Amino acid sequence: MLFIVRVKKIILFVLLILFVPLNATAFNGSKAFEEHKMVMLLIEPESGTIVKANSAAEEFYGYSISDFESMKIQDINTLSPQAIHAEMRLAKKEKRNYFIFQHRTKSGDLKTVEVSSIPLVYQGSTVLYSIIRDISGYRAAQEGLWHYQHRLDDMVKEQSSQLTATHQRQLLIFTALSIVLALALAALFRLLINQRNTKAQLEDEKKRLSDVIWAANIGTWEWDLSSDRLTLNDFAYAMVGYERWADFPVKRASLQPICHPDDWIIAQQNMVAKLEGKASFFQTEIRVRHRLGHWVWILVRGRIIKRAYSTRKPLAVAGTYQDITLQKELNSQLYLYANTDQLAEIPNRRSFHNQLDQMEDAEHHYGLFYMDLNKFKNVNDKYGHAAGDLVIKNVGQRLKGVIRSSDNIYRLGGDEFAVIVKGLKSRADASVIANKFVKTLSEPHVLEGMRNKNVIVPPSIGVAFYPDNGLDAESLIQRADQMMYLAKRNYPEGGYEIFGEQLAIA
């Protein structure tokens, strides 16, 4: 939540600087408003009438700009007035400056959107300046991850309940057998027959329990603290590619060589802290080396099952273990998907702001190169979005080819990119790097499959330094963005501007 609020503040602050001048009449001709990539609407707050819309809104909703000016926001917002008021109350309670609504496009598609609004004076009247962002995909991924986690928890709970029920049935069988033996001393022959039948039943029950444990991908273990002996069932060995090692317990410490050293240290610290405290349950994740060489992620859960009567010191611990390698891989893929721009194959805006947040706590110097591509809209208009996608992908690959391994490149959306260079202090060094970016990105892009047409999209680059030009992400982005627009105005064929004290805005 803190991250989202910070991003919204940055966007609104930049948009206010660009689109809301002191003289309200000057806003009537704001070309930047009409051509901006973000969806923007001017709305009359009392009636909901849409006063003005930009071209991004026209593309997103499917309505023409003239259509918008004869519509009200209620025509595209599918929520009822009661639901809208409920969302506003929720936003106020959660202290966020945006709302989550559901809008319908002209084609009938439903889009979950995030709406941020600020009041301003337009042609003598107060209107709501609204910025709309499509979050439908993010919401769908978030809900899918939530359902996956809950299905996994339900499965573990179900299997644990089955193990408990089976254990209770075994206790009942052993208790009944003891009673029969005590009462049947005079009937030895009958006792022998009953004992044989009971043994067969126990074998069947043991096999059924083993099948259940295997199907659930869960194993069991028991650890005697006084002797440090650990008893594992067969599933433990098969999980890491081995057959059963021995019929007798092993020393717990003997497992250390096949465990990842970092995970082993954390697991021991976690276990000791729980056992020495009041808690009787602990849980940890640890990587174990498979016989074929790769790592297997194991979820280990344990509970104290025996304590000393006088000191209450733990004497025995038992629990379960489970192979969670697939879950870890899925989580890693989801994280990569959420933090990578799939088209340019580089980190996305989320990664960019995470890196800026980390810079605020760092002691190093950084240079922020904020850039967009001139004439990129002409490529989309003339050759189509497939050509624009090819250019975006080429730009990502070219930037990766000229930066160092310690530097970071990001696609912020549309034709905007950013590069964070570590250890950059001087304007001279920044000029060398910026010139390299301008030269690389100004080279023609060959549109393969389109009669090998060549297009040129030279960059406009703004440069700011951390911490010299700003101690927080918002200030740094503001200054770099200011320089980028200055470069766009001064060098339409590609160029850069570096933030200096004489250019600072109070």
C-alpha cells in the first residue's frame, strides 16, 4: 500500500506541473494532455458530465472524443451509487488517494480501473481532473495467487487430519489388544489366532497410511533430543533420490552435508528459538541436495511431543516434511512476471520504484537517466503496433548491450525507459554515458517482415543525480523528467540535458 501511494503521488505531482498552469485558460490548449499515454478525463463533479477526454481515453474506451463530451461518467461506471459510495468510504478508511471502479468500454468489455482525481479550474468552472489506470490483469493475477495458496493450505490441513485420525485408530487397536492379552491368559490358543489376525490388520493399515502419505507428498519424522537421533520414514530418502539408507535412526547432524549451508543455519536458529521459548511448534524451509545434484525445497514442520515432567524441557519432537519445490518455482515465476516487462524483456516500472526506494537508504551515488523516444508515435501510426513493439524490444536489447552489469535498465511503460547508473558523480561522466545512449538509440531500426523498412526514434534524455539532486524518489524523478522534456524541446533529433543548480525550480 505504501508503494502504491508513493507512485500515485509521483504521477499526480508530475502531471500537475505539466498540465495545470496558474492561468486556467492556458489549460484549454494543453497538447500534452491530449496526447499523453495515460487515460485522462475532465469531469463536472456535480452532474458527472465528461467535459474533456484525451486520445488515450478514446483508445482505451472505444468512444470518440466527441462521444465523451456528450456522456456522463455514470455511462461507463458499472457500479451502483451505493457501491461507489462504499468504495469511497473504504478508500478514506485505508488512507489512499485513489478509487477502484469497474468501467465498461464501448465494445462491452469490463475493465477494473484505478481512478485518481484532483479538482482544478477549467474555463471558469471547477472540474475533476481524473487519471485512469487499467489494473484488470494485476487483479486477476492477485486473485489467482490467493486461491492457489488457500488450496495448498486446505490440502495440508486435510492430510494432517487424516494422519491424526489414523494415529488415534492405531492407539485404539493397541489398547484393545492389551486388554485381550490380559484377559486371555487362560486361552493361549485363541490368543495366538487373534494376534495373527490383528497383525494382518496392522499391516494393511500401515500400507494404507503409507499410500496416503505418498499421495499427499508428505513424510513423517521423529527426533530424540537427548541422543540426537532422527527417525525418518522411507519417503524422506526417495524425495532426494535415494533408497532407504538403514533400518536404524540417524544422527540429525549427519544431514548437514546435504543441506544448503545458508538454510541450515537459519533452520537451526529457528528451531532452537522455538524449543527454548514457550512455543511448542516450529516451521522452516530448507534446501536439500538431490542425488542428481539439484536442490529440493523441503517444508519442515515440527511439534514437541514429550517434555521432562519437572523442568518441562523438550525431550522429543515429531513432525512432517513436504516437497515444495514446485510451489517455490511457481512463486519465482509469478515474481518474475510481476517485475519484468514482457515485451522489452527488462525490469518494469514496479522494479524501478523498488530500486529507487532502496537507494534512499544507500550511501552510494547514482545517476538517473530518464528517457523517451521521439517520433515513436509516428511508427505506430504509419506501420502499426507490431512495428512499435519491435522497436520497443530493440531499444531494450540495445540498452542492455551498452550498460555495465552493476547498472539497471527499466521500461516504465509506452516509449519511456530509465537507466540507474551506480557510482556516478560527475556531469562529465554523465555526458559520456548519455552520448552513448543517444548514439545507440538513434541508429535505424529495421522492421523485418515489413519490406525491411528503417525507422529512427532518437531519444530525449533527462539526467539527475542521487543524492545531489534529490534525497527521495519523488524529487529525483521530478528533476530527471524536467530535463527530459527540456531535451525533447531543444533536441528533437535526439539529445540530453543534465540537471544543474541554475535550472532548479523552487
